[in-house]
Amino acid sequence: MMRLTHSRTVAERSNAPNVDKVCSPCLSSCPFGEAAVCCKVFRCFATFCCLAAAPATAEEASPPALTYSPWTKFCVNETCFVGRDGRYADCAPVVTAVFIERNGDTQKTLHVTLPTRVSFERGVRIIIDQSKPIERPYVRCLASGCMAHYDAGAELIDQLKQGRMLVLETVDKANSPIRLGREPINLPDGRLARSAMPR
């Protein structure tokens, strides 16, 4: 029997309209092979599949400040997720960051999702404080957004635990820069690996 556990956070209490209708485009990004599990995963991140953006305009290069959710943790069977998103006042998510950790697997993965208006060929960079940028290509784009995967090894986890600010940099299809973040990292308890695993 599948076991689903999660912690109570603002993200879980949000009322996400029509979430079932937008879940199916995300199924190919699911780390499992089960559609039902994947729908539950993305429900917990408050309409993760609503990232599709309107055509880019000059104003979007300098968007208003984002509101960031608290880190949300939940587990499905032996896999746990720790994630948060950034959104505008109308509640449309703009950026989503999710750590995926499987019990017994020392390798963790950070999934970053941005709107589909980004340039797929240019990839995305993450910058922690003043450290050297870490650049990765997008692995796929769906109706929900474009995703990049980072190997979350011990070095990256330590940087995040000790760091103060996380910034994402990318380029849109008009070659205009997009810079998101500048918010405190605030990993839960500062101990991602231990807090994420099921007890």
C-alpha cells in the first residue's frame, strides 16, 4: 500500500482551483511511473502545473517582487520532497525548486522549474551568495514550464545550509535576462538530508 506523509504548511492549506485538470501535462516529469502518485506530488506544491506564462513583454524583464512559500516537505513511499515556490500576488507560480531524496540513495537532486518563456538553449544558473554560478541546461519543457536538474551533492547542500541568498538567472526567448530570487534560503532546520527522510 502506498504511504503518503506530509507536514502542514501554508502551501498545503492553499485552495488550488482545478488542480486535477492541470495535472496530466506534468506526468512525464514524474520521478515515479504512477500517474496517481504524480498528481498527489504536484497538488502538494499548489498548482505546480500552472507555470505557463503569457508572451513576454518588456515589463516582464523587471517583474514585481515575488512572494515565496515556506519549504514544504512530504514523502511518498521511500521518496521525500522538500520544495518551495515563488509567485506573484495573483498566486501564479513563477519559479519552483524541489529537492528529491530517495531512502537509501546518497544522491539527491534539485529540480528547478521556470516559465516556458525562457530560452531552452541558454539553460539556468543558480548563485548562492557570492559563490561561483552553477549552470545547468534545461532537460525538458512542458506546458507547466521548463525544468533543469542539479546534482545536490554534499558541497551544494553545505552551500545552501550556510548560505543566505539564492538567485536564479536565465534568459527569455527575446534574449532578455531574467533574475529571480534574492530571498533568504532558510532550509528547514538547516538540515535538508535529515529532515527530508521519512521516520
